[in-house]
Amino acid sequence: MPSRETTTSDTGRDATLRLVLITGLSGSGKSTAAKAFEDIGYFCVDNLPLPLLRAFLAEPLLHVGDRRRIAVVTDVRAPGFAEIMPSLVEDLRDVEYELIILFMEAREESLVRRFSETRRPHPLGEGERPLIEGIRRERELLADLRARADLVFDTTDWSVHDVRREIIRELSGGAEGDDQSLAISLASFGFKHGIPYGTDLLFDVRFLSNPHFQPGLREQTGQDADVLAFLEAQDDFDELLSRLESLLLFLLPRYRDENRSYLSIGIGCTGGRHRSVAVTERLAARLETQGWAIRTSHRDLDR
């Protein structure tokens, strides 16, 4: 589990602007961490040359506009990194925004395995130097920087999902769109036009009586009051909504806790204009009252 080794709670800082400086050992998962930060709304920058990095960290808003959550990856790939970064970090303690130093590491055997699996060279493994010597040399060079970190993640036994989970748990607060860390799409469609590509959950509502065959309803859609009144008169319509709501309220937190970024739910009827549209609209409204943000779409509404 991560450990906090210092704090960044200095008073007087602009708490609305947070910058996370991601650094640490090669092979420890910094690229995975950067992707996780992007998923929760951070603007990410990777491997700037040190002179540019110093200028960027001094006044980040000059370079990224009004983005209030920023993550920067920097490591020994930058020439002079080990010598310069500890003093640079100390200089940054006086910046007027929330700065968090995240140091990532792993045990030697895990790093050796990861480099062997990817067949990528270690940044400090020039010439005939064995991989293990490069790993040990890097750990030694970065010991001072590690001691100055606010958070240390040991990813030895972590999967990519564990890295993302810990970043969300420790650092997602206040990022754009991080209230749920799960984008939910609820889409109606018609089976006769094919199932939408990439649907995660699929529900068939063709057992409901079809407004298509009712006088005056064929040309209307599931968004019209007459069609809704016809469907709501069926006992199965309300029971279907209640059961789907209960099922999704059970599933959604569990999908979120598994660190999914997106969930696509399809509601299908025959043509995609009446029953599936009405169920999608009503179900989205119920889920939104429970605090879930739902994006709705109706693929076949105008067919």
C-alpha cells in the first residue's frame, strides 16, 4: 500500500490547482499511472527536458491554460535528472499551488521480470552493464528524491488495475469528472438494425406490447406522451423499470470499484423507436435521481 512520507498541506496555497509530479524507478509503472491520471481528468505531460520542466513547474497555467489538475512524468531519461531533481523539488516547495510528489518503485525481482518481458533496455544499462546493476544504480541515484516524496507507491505485487485503483483512491479528489470515475452510456436501438458495437450490457424489451401497431402511435416515438401513456398502462413496464434499476444500482458501484472507465448499456426493441426509447429515458431518469450521471442516446430514433 502507498505510504505518505511528507505532507503538502501548506496554508496559503491555491488548493484549486493541483500538480502531481510522477517520478521513480524505471519499470515501476509511471506510464500506467499517467494513463490513470488522464482517465480522471488530469492534463498529463511526459518527459520534458529539465530546463523546460523547471519553467513548466514554476508557472504551469501559462502552458496548459485553465486546466486545474496536472500530472507530470519525469525520470532518469532526462540528462542530469538525478543530480538536479532533489534541489528542484525543494525549490518547488514554495510554489503557490498544491504540489504532490509521487515516487514509484518496485523490488528488484519484479523490475527484472518486467524488463525481461518487455525486452526494453534499462535507461542506465548502457554497454555491457547487466540489467540488475542498472536497476541498483538507479535506486541509489534516486534515494534522495525518494526521501522528499509525498507518496511512495511500491508496485511490486500490483497489476495495472491496482495502480489505477490506488491513484483514484489517493489522488482523484477534485479532478474533473472524478466523482464516479465511470462514464455510463445508456442507448436505445432496434434489433432489426443490429446490436450496437461495444455494448457491455444488453437488455431486450420486445416482450412489451408494441405501440407500432396502435392507431396513431406508429409515427410517434418513445419520447412522446401518447406512447409513454400506452406503455405505462402495462404493468410490466413499471416492473421492468424497477427491476432494471435495482440490478444496475447493484452493478454500477461494482463496475466502478473494478476501475472501469466506461460502461455501455443497450436497450433494444424491434425498430428502436418506441419501447426501447421510453425505457431508456425512464431508466436514465431513475438512475440520475440516485446520483449517477447517465449519457443517453437513441441510435434508431429517426429510422
